[in-house]
Amino acid sequence: MLPAKTILELESFNGKLMQEDTIGQVCTHLQVLGGKGLFDTTRTILGTIIHQDLAVECNWSGKNNKPAFSKFKNVVLLILGAVRQKEVEDIIKGWLKTATDRNGGRSRRSKQ
């Protein structure tokens, strides 16, 4: 099913995302793909959802008689959710990892 190779496949996928269990499962799958940072993660997820041949045919707003990617609201929301959750998880991991350095922890260790 993915990556979508035609507008019809993308429309079908967008419709399936209206089901709560489907969007949750796909979002979980996309989060595992990951990437280094927001830019990389977003591009990885886009490449998983949309085949290169279809990406060439689309643009964001639908100019020049191309299909508008922005009209696929459920797909856009899925990407936003997967990317944000991954980014927030990475921030939490980093924050927890550096917990021993906060509140004087680093200076206490350096004095030992």
C-alpha cells in the first residue's frame, strides 16, 4: 500500500486515516523510522508515504494544475503527529540523559 504511487492511492490512504485505530498504528510505525532531527525525520516519513513518482506530480498548494498535497489533511496530520512525537521523545531522552549534570551535579563530580 505504501508508498502511494498514484493520487488515488494517496486519497485512499487519506480516507483510511479517518479510522482512529489506523492512524494510531501508522503513526507508531512511522515514529520507529526516525531520523536525526525534524528535517531528516520529516523527509524519511514523506519518502515512506509517497513514492518518488507521485512526489514529482504534486506540490503543496496545487499550482500549475498539480495535485495539492495540502488537501490530504489526514496525511498531513499524521506526519505532524509522528514527527512531533519523535522530536519530543528525543528531547525527553536527552533531558533525562543529562539529568546528573543539572543542579550542580557536574561541578560536584569535577571536584571529586
